[in-house]
Amino acid sequence: MGFVFDRLGTKSDAEQLQKLLVRNVRMLAQLGVCPVARDKTLAVSQIGRLRSQINDNFANLASQVDAARFAFQFRHRREEDVAEWERIQRAQPEMRSIYLLELSLLSHRGRREADSELAEHQNQALDHFISKYSDELMHIAAWIAHDEGAPMRITDDSIRLLEQAFEGHNSPNSRAIADICQKMTSSLLILQNKC
């Protein structure tokens, strides 16, 4: 049976894992830029759909990683496949961290008082940060898929602009948003290093 899978299978375990990882990174990029203020019903529906898909992908990826581990122990695999599997396994904690931070940020942004509490320049700085963050996730996905070279590091400009916009604004919600964005940046940098 192993001979049939090894010889006739269309994709290696590592390729399947890589595709799942790329899909999850792209969905995290989409989740980050989900609109929360305009049409609440549409936003809740879109966020719920993405959350469900991301959770399913995390479960599929964990299952595939376990299956690949089993296959690697009992069948000879190319060193490239093993290295890819290890890279994907190392990236999982940061992927989950990014996911939870994005959900937390969406929660803070979706609060009714957040719109009235934040000034226009703060909302613009937050939108700019989120857009740059999503772009960086898309670059990481393309890099993992070998569609482009190594992604550029997220610049300090976007987080610095955000911190400047929130400087001196002492509401609990604005402090939480700034802290979450800082942690998102750290998680993104760690993800880039692990991938």
C-alpha cells in the first residue's frame, strides 16, 4: 500500500501541508481587513465564515502534520519534505497567536463606543496599520508558496504611526488596540523568522 501511495500519489505530504498553510495565512490576511463599522450584519457574517474556515484549516493542518509525522517515521522521505514539515510545524504557534490577536482587535474595533471614542486620525492610522499588516501576511503566503522571494519585514513606520496617533489617548479601548497591534507586529516578525 505504501508503494502505491509513494509512486502513484500526485502530491507529497509536504506539498499538501504547504498548501494548507498558505491558505490559512491568506485567510488570516482577509480576516484582518474585515470591515467592522459599516454594515454590522454583513461584517458579522463575513467574520463568522472566515473564522469557521480558519478553524477548519487549523484542524486539517494539525491532522495532516500528525499523518506526515507518522509517514516520515515509517517511510523514507526526502530531506526537503522533512524540512518543509518541520518549518510548517514551527509556524503553527505564531499562526494561532496572530489569529487570536486579530479576533481580539476585531472585537475592540467592533464595539459601538470604539467609533465615537477614536478620533478620525486614529481610525486612519489603525486602518493603515491593518492594511500593511494584511499585505505582509499575503507576502508571507506567496513566499511560502514559492511565488515570490522572501517578504520584506513589516516596517516600523506603520506601528510607529499608530502609536503616535494613540499617544496621549488614555481610554482603555485605545490602549488595548495599540497593545494588540504591537503584539501582532511581534507575532508577524516571529512568523517570518520561522517560515
